[in-house]
Amino acid sequence: MAIFKDHSVTVKQLLGFIPEALIANLSLTTKIDHYAKVLHGNKLFYLLLYGILENDRLSQRSLEDTFNDSMFKLLFNLDEDEKVRRSSISERLSKVDPDYFRQIYEFIYEQFSAAYTLTERKQYNLIRVDSTIVSETAGKLTEGIALSGSSKKAVKYSLAFDGILPGLAQVFTSPNYGNEDNALPEVVISHVKKEPGHQNIYVLDRGLQSTRTMKAFSESEITFICRAKENRKFEPVESLIVEGQDMDMGESILLKDSIVRLYTGMPVINKRGNKHYIEILVDRPFRLVIVKSKSDEGKEYWLLTNEFDLLAKDIAQAYRRRWDIEVFFRFLKQELNVSHLVSLNNNGLQVMLYMTLITSMLLLIYKKGNGIGYKTAKRRFTMEVRDLAIALIVVQCGGDPGLFFKT
């Protein structure tokens, strides 16, 4: 049996976090099983969880084979005689209530966050917010974001990631969300609503450039740090650099730390009734921190924020930690099949995103608790799941798993 003696967190422990009572109750409150003959909500939940773990390239066909596999049925206590076809899975994903999976996702996040995240949030609660685009096999999407220079449509997944767990996720297929200035603020505001009284700092990349959004964040007391385009137009108000200040920040050199005012476009109607924009200065001050990289010669980072109390080096360090969400996106795509769309309608896309994030949380806690890497966590987690199923087979056959799996 795959027993890793140096592990402090096991798959069996983590599977215990899956709320079977909640799953059963949601089946009633969401009426998810109203028209289902075989693929009831709980069965679809376990099918997608197991399928994401077991398949290198998830598809409706591979999910069909997974459901009809005896080991899957034994592991999740399903009837051996039940069978499903690919067409049934496709139809179920297109019609099933995504809220069922969203509520399970949020419950599991709260459980794990209470146990792990709070102890890891150092001095500041940094929430990394970013998006990833998935376009592979997306040519048949009925609704999607048009890609420049391609006839294919794409799906945008936007997340709020606290450095350990994904705390909020949204699927965007409407064309106007191709612009990150539309997508990212929506994610930030949704996350703020989930955490009243928070002290979060939202860290974003160059996707956020709208001065109006930054002003709205400040008015709503939402603290942010984002990367501005180099040479962005601004009006200096006051330098925050004091005489004799050490400009060396370790990995970078501080070039500027100033209070500034930013320009935005104000729409006006001319005499002919046509709308155009004129530049005006917004009445809210912002802080501009410019640092120069030591390792990448000539590379400058322009960081805009409404946080005035932190040191410039802390602002730069907070932005540097934004990279965690890029690593998480790569993990989702390479290890959890996110680059391959199992469903091509918005309903199924939401279901698959929530299920992928539920699976990712199990793996992330397994990874962190055992001090291993992403790929090793996925491999060992899957091995432990497989061996749990084999142990059940041994018991069902009248044997002792302890004798079968000698260590």
C-alpha cells in the first residue's frame, strides 16, 4: 500500500472533509435530482472528483469509462449494476444546477481556510487576483471571448487566491469580459462581499489600468496594489523619499516613491452629438512606487496603490508574491485538466470549475501538510486513492488489508 511514512496528512483524512450530510441535504434543497435517473448529484460529484484525479486528459468519454469502472463504484459505495453513457453525462452537465457544486466548494474552502490559511497569513492578507484563458477545443463554444487573430472562442477563469487556497472563482464567456478591467474588479468586489470587515490587500498585474476603478476601490476602502504601464501619465504631488534613505531593496532598487494624481477620460458630447473623451485629473491621491530590477537589467516595475502606510519595499514584496497565482494556474492546467474543456456551455463550465477547485484544495492541503511539490502531491494523492479502493476490495473478498499491504 502507498504509505508515505513522512506524511502527516493522508488522503483518508482529507476525504473526511467532504461533507456527505451537506451533499445529501443539497440534493433536496437544490432539487438537483428531480429529473435524474442514474447520475444523482452525489454520484456526479464523486465521478468528477475521481475523474479529475485519475485522468490525464479528462473528457466525457473518459468519465463514462470511470463511472462504469468497478473500482470507482466500490470506492464510493455505488451500485455495481448502474451504467451511464457519454451522452447522459453531457446532458447532465448542461442542465445540472451549478449552485449545488458552488455550495460544496465554499463549505470545503471554509473548513480548510479555518484550519490552515489564517496561520499562514503573515502580517497582511494578500489576495492575488488574476485570470487565465482556456481556448483549447473551444471552437464549438456557443458563447465565448473572441481571441485576437483566431476564429476560436475562449473561456476566462478569474480567481482570488490567498497563497494557499482559491477563495473565489468566476467563469466569464461574455465578450466584454475579454477586457481585464471588466473582469478583475468584479472578482475583487465579489470577494470583498464574502469577507466583511476584511483587511485584505488585493494584488493584481497589469490587467487593472482603469483609474475610475482604482478610485472606486478607494471610495469603498478596498486596498489594492497593481502594476501600471511604464511611463503612465500622472501629476506628482509629494515625494515620500526622505533625505539619506537607502534605495537598495535587496532584489531591486527604489527609483521613486511618490503621492500622485492620475488622469482619466471623461465623456463629453460635442455640438454634433458625438461622444468623445477629455483627460481630467481624479480627485483621489494614489501612491506610485517605481523599482528597478537587479537581475533583469533595465527592467522597471511601476506599482500603483492606495496603501500609504507600508514601506516601499513591502509594496514591492507584496507584488512579487502575486506570482503565486501564476504557479497555481499552471498547476490547474498541467495537473488538473483545466486546459481541456469537458463541457462547452456556461452551465457545465461552472460545474467543472467548482469541481476542479474542490479537487485542487484537497491536493493543496495534502501538498502543504506533507511538504512536497505539486506534481508529487498529485501523484501520491492518486496512489493513496487507488489503494483505498484496493483495500476495500480485499475486505469485500474476506481478506485483511493489513496482511495484503505489508510495509
